[in-house]
Amino acid sequence: MNSSTRPSNDEQIIALLRLHDTSGMSLLYDKYSGALFGAILRVVHSQEIAEEVLQDTFTKAWRNFESYDNSKGRLFTWLINIARNSAIDATRQKGFNRQNQSLENVVNTIDTQQSTSINPETIDMKQLTERLSPEYKDLIDLIYFQGYTQSEAAEALNIPLGTVKTRVRAAMVRLKEFFN
């Protein structure tokens, strides 16, 4: 299969993986390895350990793919849960002497265009977002806690992408106000 005919959407990747087709695993890795690596690195704080955990994440995904149920969540969400658990296990096994952080507290953003001076590692971000109005809270939950891109959030909520971007910016401003 050449790159111009290779499927890239999750449904096609899932179909290949259900057939135990290794090209599905290659596509899965190409599509999600960068985001997963960034999330893992924020938990383990070591490039070498993050690389091991990333490999372990994809190995577990391949071995246990029959447990994936797309009616319970997106493929990325399933993968990020495997990555989070593997990263936490790695910190325990490697003798880390600090409190384990969940990916919710680390707030890994897939969309690198957003920047903020808030350090999510020092606050309970999930609790703070509960103080936002529902249209902001829902977007922040999808994008920062569930790993949706802004485009995916727009599609999921059936609102224009521009509205998503505006609301995310407004939500960040509102979150910053909580610290003043």
C-alpha cells in the first residue's frame, strides 16, 4: 500500500488492526506516537524512559486490541489511557520518589498553538475548570483532558472551528483570572 492510498482515519486503522494487519499498527504509530510520547515524557521526565514506555504502550495496544471498544471512546483516548498507566507503572518500577501525576494534571495539549502562563503541574486544573461556564468547561474537557484536537472538538460539539478557538482562548483568560 503506498502512502497515497494508506488510510489515516481511525475507522480504517481499527479495521486493519482487527484483522491483525501490521500495516494498521504502522499507521497507528505514525498518527499517534508524537502525541503519546509528549504525554508520557511529561509524566516520566526522562527521554529514555519515555521511549521505553511508548514502545510498551504500542506493544500492549497490539496485544490487547480486541479489548478496544469504539462505543466506549475514541481510539486516541484508549491509547492515552494505556500510555498513562504504563508511564505511572514505569515511574514506580524505576524508583521515582515523587508523587505520580496523571495526564489530567499534566494537561498535555495536542494543539501547540495555545500557550498560557499557567503551570498545570502545580494546580488542580480539573477542579478549576468546574468553575467555568458549560460551553467553556466542555471544550476544555475535550481538548485538554480527553486529547481532542480543536477540529475534533468542533465536530463533536457541532460548532464552527472558529468558535472553538475563540472559546478556548476565552476559557484560558478566565482560568488566568482565577489566579489574580
